[in-house]
Amino acid sequence: MGEMSMKKIVIFLLTSIFFLSILTPLTCYAEYNDALDLRADVACMICTDNDEAIFNKNYNKKVAPASLTKIMTALIALEHTEDVNEKVVVPQAALDALIGTDSSTAGLLAGEKVTMYDLLNCLMVKSANEAAIVIAEHVGGSIGNFIKMMNDRAKELGCTNTNYVNVHGLDEKGQYTTAHDLYLICKEAMKNPTFEKIVGQTSYTMPKTNKNAQRILPATNLMINPNHHDCYLPYVNGIKTGTTDLAGRCIITQANKNGYNYIAIIMGADAKDAKADEIAENIAFIECKKMIEWTFSNIKYKVVAEENEIITVVDVKYSWTADSLELVPSADVAALVPANLDSSSVYIQPDSDTPETIKAPVRKGEKVGTATVFYAGKEIAKTDLVASKNVSRSIILTIAGFFSSAWESTVGKIIIILLLLLSAAYAGINVYINSKNPKRKRR
């Protein structure tokens, strides 16, 4: 095999591993959907440290994304812009495209010269639709090409249930996503420091331009604004809101506290709040706040199984020194569980790939099988089961075991009988030859 062919094989294998890794589904262990009465159609709370879902209400349901679309718009723009301070001229066509849509805008004017950074703030802070169009045409060369870039990037991130047909999120046939996919997109976007800074602002001061005076753009995300007590949480930062007739009230935000990191998503919330005196959009914020507060108050990361804990015992074949072997976790098993964890409610069950009998030799720490950890009947973690000690092999028992196993099949029996007959024939021939040859006999 040539060097070039070998390189192609290596590249293929590495590429396969990469795509398998990003397409790996989220870990849905213990879900506490029954802990809260959430009215929104979609609600999920996912730990970004291990992709474990605490709440999962319809997070794989295809829904209209509304302005949550703009998260991908911003991500593509940042990934394809070398200098966010470059100047961009607002085209008249970008404004004309929104006529009659009753869109959220930042008041940009045709011919106005703004920086890409300004446009990104208009997009994510004020949720301006005209900014989305200006960005898409500038970065992609055309709206169609930019949408293709969005869909290609979504696939790269493992978003198998997302499709974009516009760049701003207005309701349109064929545009859909899921909370699961949005989690993957948000997690990637928040790795970008510029994106994280922009979405964490309560407002943005737009500098004076050739067409407009300096102006302040208030953020649509009330959860990061301390002036809105019903929604505000001090440990929430970012990310984006969205509202359309099809999508309902939507909010995605990140929450970090005491070393715990989550992304919380509410979609399809009601237009009216539980209280008549609240503004209509607050229902998404209130339910998101409720979900976040419950999680931080009730869920902790704890060790639920120690690495020296005997999970099961298996029989050992072909060894003089051991008839059985204890299997233990490969390491301490930790999971997100209730803060008041009752250890008596935790049990570990070996999976079907864990054998009842193994053959020596076995090395200490060698993987033998896997097990599932349950709390109160819910799966909360997985672990590898490994040998707790070394077990040596006996050659005599191995040979005896080989013949014993062979004797269990018809073919094996025939082979063994033939070997015995050949051995007997060989011995008989030797005896006969020795009896006929006195010299060989004397020797």
C-alpha cells in the first residue's frame, strides 16, 4: 500500500471519528420534568459540563425558532469576519425586504455607515431584523448563500432537526429547529468571547453615524436586567429572546453558579402571563427563572458509586488461584442528583454486556462490562466495570477446558476421537517396530 493511500485512510478514519463525536446525542439521564408545572410547550435545562438534561419537555420537537435564528446568524458572521470594526453600508434593499412585516428594528437607515460590531449588537441586543439582512448580504454575498452557510454549520454541529430559510426568524414555511439543536448552537456560540460579551449586555449605546445620532438600544432579554425583578437572576448571562405567532414566547439563556453551568430554553410559552397585571412576554422569562432556580436549589453533582465498591461477582475459568472475581467501577461515578440524595435509593445494575463467567488471565483494571446507575428508578449514570485484581491462568486447566468445550460439539468430538485414534495407532506402531527390531529394543 502506498504512502498516499495510507494517508487517505488515516484522514478518513479521523474524519469519521470527528463526525461521530459531534453527532453523539445528549445524555438524558435523570430528568425532573414532574418537579415543576411548566406551561410552555418546550422546556429544557441542560448542563454544559456533561450535556446532561435536568429538564426535558419536548426538546426534540420541531418548532418555529423565531428570533433565536439570530444566534446562528451571529455565529456565522463572527466566524467569517476578520475585523468586527470594518464599516458596512446599509442598503435600501435590506429595509425594503421588511416592509409590511411589523418587524423589530434598530432604526437603521439606507446609506448609513456602521461597523460589523454595531450590526451584531443591533442583531442580538435589540433583535433587529434589518441588521440580520445587512449582515447576511455583507458576509455571504447574498442572502441565499448565507442561509446555505447557516444550514451547513448546523449540520457540522450535529443539528439534525434544524433548517433555515431566512436569517432573522420571521415565521416562514420550512424554517424549524428543536431545543436540542439550539442547545448545541448556543453552546458553540458562547465559546466566542465577542458573542458572549454582546449577549450579556442590558443595552448597547450605538455611536453616532453619518445618518443617525447616538442612541441606546435596550436588550430584549429581561432576565439579565435588575430593573425587572420578576425575571431577573444575577447569575444569568445572555443569550436571546424570540417571539412570533408560530413560535410563541421564547428565551434561551445561560446560567452559571457555584461551579455549575447550564443552558436553559423555553419555547412556545403563552402570550399571556398567569398574573393579569404582568406584561405578556414575561411568561417565558418567569418559567425559565423558575426552572433555573429549582435546578440550582435542588440538583448537585455528587459521587453515587465509588471505584472500590463491589458491583457484582463473576465466575472465573482456567485459574487455580480464583474461582470468582469482583467487578468494581473504573472510577468514582458522579452524577447530577437531588441535593438531599438518599443513598438507599441508589442502586447499580450490571448491563447485558457484563458476562457471568470470564476466562483467565485477567489484569486488574481490565474492562469486563458496564453498569447503569439508578436513582429512585431513574437512570442517572453509566460506568465501566473492571477487574478488582489480577487472576493468572493455569495452562493445564486451559487445555482441559479446550477439550471440554470441543467435546460439546459434534465436530469437536470427531476431531478428539480422531486424535485419540491417531495417538493409539502411533503408539501401537512404535511397539510393533520395537518388537521386530532387536537392536532398537536393546537401545
